[in-house]
Amino acid sequence: MPLLRISTNCIVENTEAALQATSQVVAAMLGKPERYVMVELHADLTMSLAGSTEPLAYLELKSIGLPEERTAEFSAVLCRLIDEQLGVPAERIYIEFSDAPRHLWGWNGVTF
């Protein structure tokens, strides 16, 4: 049920390793089983931030019951992760957080 969507202008050499590491971190960070975590990685995109095409990333984290009071903590964790995995410094990362109501998130033919 958690979804982390990553858009970046970086070329990712080992996408499988990046996806696995990211999935594990998101599961641990949110305290959710990894079997429900989805990570979507869009790399080598044409993007700019502050008029520069230096490495950057835009992340969207959506989850049921996303605690608003912890988004600053999540931002720190995700920025560290993206720097480690993609080499994008924190000041070149934007993150959008979204709490999804259970009845609006479907899986396996039902909703949560």
C-alpha cells in the first residue's frame, strides 16, 4: 500500500539494487510489511531545478495512515537514501507526501 514514486534526471546503473534498497527503507520507515511496498523509478528524465540540470529528484510518497507529524523525519530518511542510491544531494530533492484513505486504495480485488 505504500507507494514511493521517484523521478530523476540521473542514469541509474543498477536499478534492481536501488529498488530493493528503497523498498526495504520505505517498509522500515513506515512500519509496514515490505510485501505491500511499491517503488516506481523513472530515471534519465529531462528535468531541471533552479535553472540547473545537475542531478535532482522528485519523490511522491503515498501511504494509508501517513502520519503528518513525521514527514520531516521521513524527508530526512528519503533524502539520505536518494543521495546514497542516486547521488542526488538533499537540496536537489523535492518530496510530496500524501495520506491515502483506506477506501480509496485498492488491492487484490478489494480496498484496504
